[in-house]
Amino acid sequence: MRSLDRKLWRDLWHLRTQAITISLVVGAAVASYVCVSAACESLHRSRDDYYARERFADVFVMLEAAPRTLATKLASIAGVAQVAVTAEEPVRAPMASLREPATGRLMSLPPAGQAVLNDIFLTRGRRPMPGVAREAVVLDSFATAHGLGPGDTLDIIVRERLVTVRIVGTAMSPEYVMLASSTGVSKPDSIVALWMTEDVVDALVGKRGAFNRAAMSVQHGASIDAVIASVDRVLKPYGGRGATDRSGQLSHRYLEAEMGGLEGMATVVPLIFLAVAIFLVNVVMSRIVELEREQIAVLKALGYANLRLAQHYLALVLLITSVGAGIGLAAGMWLGEELVALYAKYFRFPVFEFEVTAGHVFVALGASVLAGVLGVLQTLRSVMRLPPAEAMRPAAPPVYRRSLLDRLRIHRWLGQAWRMVLREMERRPARLLFSALGIAAAIAILVAGRFSFDAVEALLDVQFGAAERGDVQVQFVAARPTEAIHALEHVPGVWRVEPMRSTPVRVRAGHHARTVVLTGHPEHASLHRVVTAEHRVVPMPWDGVVLTTELGRILGVEPGDDVDLEFIESPGRRTTVRVAGFADELFGLSVHARMAKVEALMGTAPLVTGASLAVDGRMLDEVCERIGAMPGVASVATRRSALALFEEQTGENMRTMTFVIVIFASIIAIGVVYNNARVSLSTRSRELASLRVLGFTRAEISRILLGEIFLQAALGVLPGLAFGRVLAEGIAAGADAESFRFPLVISSETYAFAVLVAAMSTVVSALIVRRRIDHLDLIGVLKTRGG
């Protein structure tokens, strides 16, 4: 083995603890990138393959009813590649294991069995046979949740009739990758979807030869907006409710929102770790060159070229970062598998496998090499520029002069140890700055990581604590006369009933438009209110409407402007209404008004589509059961179950992410603090040993060095908290604003948690360094040659 090779392994052994911390920081960067990026690509790949295989449509539209022969006219629209028309009907499935019936849709399959678009993927059994009464394929997630399979029967309520269907198969659908409803992601046992042949569905709903939903694929290069406009013109006479692209399909929208958040994490977090790794490599390698000046001079005098010495130190760094890359790849693959397993509970793909590609490995290794090269670059330049004759002499002692603190006479109030600490900090401001920034990065990651806890808690507090205060929410199948409210009032255990009127509308301002829900609220509403993120109740104006703030931004309108409303339930009815104000709601896009105003705009008699109920808690189950059995009731949901669902869905994900984030942030904090302390101990060992000889105790010596550690950590707290808030703002901005908005709420507990983890990491590093101070070799250190 050549001399420099032996020196390489000897240096690596002497630097083993520092090398380990640097490798861990690099490994954390690689692991976070591989885990999130590969998981995101796995999602994209699974989604794209699934969409392509089952021919997921590009455009969707609901309507009242139209003859199936109209499909030919839709297919002739310029840009349309394929058209699939289906009959669909809302259904409920009362299950013994559920307090409230499962809700969903019954959908028709063409006579051939295989749909042109949005086809199903059979997981068990077979498709229904034409002409065979009441055979159905059931959504696989629902069947699995309730232990159903081919050969079993299922009771469903279709148009107020109880129908028993025989399950012949279970299936997945590209329209149910995520089990989403208008209120968010739902549990598998509460969302039901059934597919039956056209003739059977026609007989059940009483509309033979008609369809009420169309889906279209668009030719490559064609304008989706132009296709949507043409579809709306064709279907307007048939009660078309406004065509939309995939962004209007709930499952696809939630899926895109999740993947967007993952993509942001795959970029920001690894960059923070790599920046810290570059800093650590620079600190450690600068210290090595400073301590090995004489060795470098001797090697140069013996004929070693500058390039060969530079290769030696570069090899040392690349060996450390390569180990980190290997650790990161292994950890990233393991974490990625766990992340995909976690997402598999929510994303229903036939094939959903985590795969690390050669591209991920290349980027990971390239990033680790880049971090090492950038970190050692300054060191290599100093090695190559160092003349042998000058290097033979000890480095020139620092020039001491009166510092700013001396001139301000602050030292008068400080003890001797703290004077030394502050003077050292003044002499090396760059190291102090970058050390503080490293601690700040760890704190920022912790704040941003726990921000989701605070945001979701705020969402739930606003939605279920201030906005929706009713114990039970009832939705009717269709708008009903106000007598339906009286029936609810007479149910034993119901204390108060508050009606509402909802109808889908196409709201338009200039070239901007959205299909949303117009909700009418009764005067003095108290159970279902419009509430802002600041818990401010928005009163309904006597004239005009209130828009969600995000909807107002999309439409580009201000209070006092007019918007056009097209009522989807009443084809051809349009009106113009004034925007009276905005409501900074956190969920969805909506238009709100008084019930009387909605009735006037629609030109109809007083009707209701749902109600919020205040109920005796002791009779909650009985009330839900009674109301669920009423004719015309589409769904019955309790606030308690909705809140429990939100907490169940978010709890596991957040606990897992918090654990990983704490580990990663601790690696940063320990890596920064420990390496800086070791460098300081190495470069000041003669000074500290001299103090010991002069009579300073070990505790006093420790106070000097550890004081520097804690001062660096303290200076990183405020920047870290501020940077964490900036990262949280980025997370909030990355959410799908049309589905929900994260309020920028960071609790004092989150800030305290971030500081506590950073402080504990600092203490651990300090204790490790303290042991080395206690074992300082005074004689060996003082034998170094003076200048």
C-alpha cells in the first residue's frame, strides 16, 4: 500500500466520529430524496399505467337525461376521440356495522360488458351478464372492508326502494383511486360503488335508453377547453351541469394534491441537508489542512505534486460522502417502502410498487459527490497554494486587537470564561454564522414538519367547532318542500332543525368560470354557519351573494362587482347577481346567500335540500336510524363520526412523518454542533491545555468550549423559527387551493418542540465533546513546537 493510501485510512480512523456525522447528514439528504422522489414516481407510474389501461377519460359531464343516441353527436365534436355515456344513480347501502348507511353510486355497464372509457379492473369474480337480473360488481375497497365477495348479496336503496343485488365480482376503478367525497377523503367502508348492465340499471331507475353522465377522451393536441365548450352547448338543452376536465373529478383532484405536496418535499428537504453537508465538509477539511501544514510541506518536499495531494484529500472526502450515499440509499429504499405501504391504504391501484430507478441512484451519488467536492474545494486550493518552505513554519499567530465588545466595555460584566468565548466568536464570525444557520436549518425542518398538525387542528376547529355545530347533517335525494323539515322536527330526540337549500351553479365573470354549489342559509342560522379561518361568522346579506375568497380570486372580482349564475338544475335559467362580500373559508369553493335570495334567483317555491340538527346525545344512534329510514333521505352523517374520520386519516401519517423528521433534524443538529466543537477543540487544544497547566479546572475549561457550542445553538433559534415559518408558508401554498386551504397556524407547542429537539441534540453533542476535554493529553499537546 502506498504512503498516501496508508495516510488516507489513518486519517479516516482518526476522524471516524466526525466522518460518521458527515456521512449521516449526506445519508439523510439522499434518503429523503430517494424516499420521496421514488415514491412520487411510483405514484405517477401507477397512476399513468392504470389510467391508460382502463382508458380514464379527459372530460366529464353530468346532465338531467338525454337519449343514448346523442352519443353520436358528442363523438362528432372536433377534438373528441371517444365517448362513453352511462346511467348513474345515487345509492345508499345500510350496513349492520355502520351507524350511517354507506353512500355512493350505481353505474351502468354497456351490453358488451367492457366500457369504452373508465373501465373497471376486476379483482375477483366476473362482470354482470346481460339480461340477468340484479347482478352487480362492487367496489373492491368496500367489499373488502365488509367481508363481501362473489356469491354474497347486498341491500341497497335506489330511489327510495330497497333492492337486493347479488355480487358476482369486485373491482377497482380509476374514478375511485382515492375514496373522495365533496367533504374530503372517506373511509373504505363508507363509500360504495356498484356496476350493473344497462338494461338492469334502466329498469331500476325507470329511464330506458337514457343517460345522465358522459365521459370523453380528447385527441392528442386538441384543446380541452374548446371540447368542454362544445360539449356544454350540445348538452345544455338536456340539463347539462357543466363539463369539466380531470381536475373536476374528485379522486383525481385529491390524488394530484397529494403528489404535488410530495414533489415539493423531494426538492426542498434534500437541498437543506446537502447545504449542511457542504458546510461540515468545509469545516472539517479546513481544520485538517491547518493541523497538517508540516506534513503537507514534507510531502511536497519529497516530490509529491500538488495534484496528487489534492487527489488525496478529495478521496478522503469522497469516501466519507460515498458511505453516506450508501447509507442514504438503503434508508431511502426502506423508508420509501414504508411510505408506499402507508399510501396504499388510501390509493387504490391494481399495481402499486415502490421502485428505485437507476436515475435515483445516479442523482443520489451525484449529489453526494457534488456536496463533497464543493465542501473540499477551498481546502484543495489552499493545499495547492501552500509553499513547502512556508508550510514548514507554524502558522502565524492571530493578530489580537481590541474588539467591538472591548470597545463597548461589555466584558466588564462577564466572567473570564465568557470573555474567552465571545472573543473567539468575534475572531471567527463566519464559523459562528454557518454553525447558527445549521442549527436554524434543523429547527426549521422541525417547525415545517409539525406545521401540518397545527394546520389540520385549525381546520377541524373551524369546520367542526365553529362552522358546523349541528350534531347530525341530513341530505335529501332531491330538493323537497319545507314539510320535510317538519318531519325531522318530530323525530324523538331532535331539539332543533335548521334547513338549507343547495343547488349547483355555474358562476362566471368574464372569461373565468367555475361550477360550485350555491347554498341558501336561513335567517339567524346557528347550526350551520359560514365562518372564516379567524372564527368570524360571516352574516348573509339581504341582497347579493357571498363568495369564498379563493373563488373571488379565481374569478377576478371584488365586492360590488356582478357575476353571472347559471342554474344547472334549471337548464336555460341564468341571472346576474352582485357580490356583497367574501368569506375566507378553508374548504372548497362556494357561493352563499339567504334562502329567500336563492328562491328568488331560482324563481321557485321554498324548497330544502338538507338540514343540520341539534340532537340529544343519548339518542344520537336512534335518531340517525330513524331519519335514515325516511323516504327521500340520501345521507345521514354525524359531526362526531366526521371528526373521528379526519383524525383517523391524518393521525398515522403525521405521527410517521414527525418521527422521520425528528431523526433527520437531530442528525443535522448533532452533525453541526459536534463537528464544530471537535474542530474548535483540535485547533485550540494547546490553548486549553495551557489553561489547565495554569490552574484552570476541567469544569472551567469545559465551560469555555461548551459555551461556544450553546452560543452557536442559541443564535440559530430565532432564524430557525423564522425559516420554519417560511417553509410552512410554502407547504400551505402548495395545497390544492380549490379543495382546501391550510391556515398558516403554528402553535407555541410546535415552536417549543423544535427548540427542544435542537437543544437535546446540542446537549448530546456537548456531552460527547466534554468527555474528550476531560481526557485531554496535556503533555502531548504542550510538546508541539512553538513559532
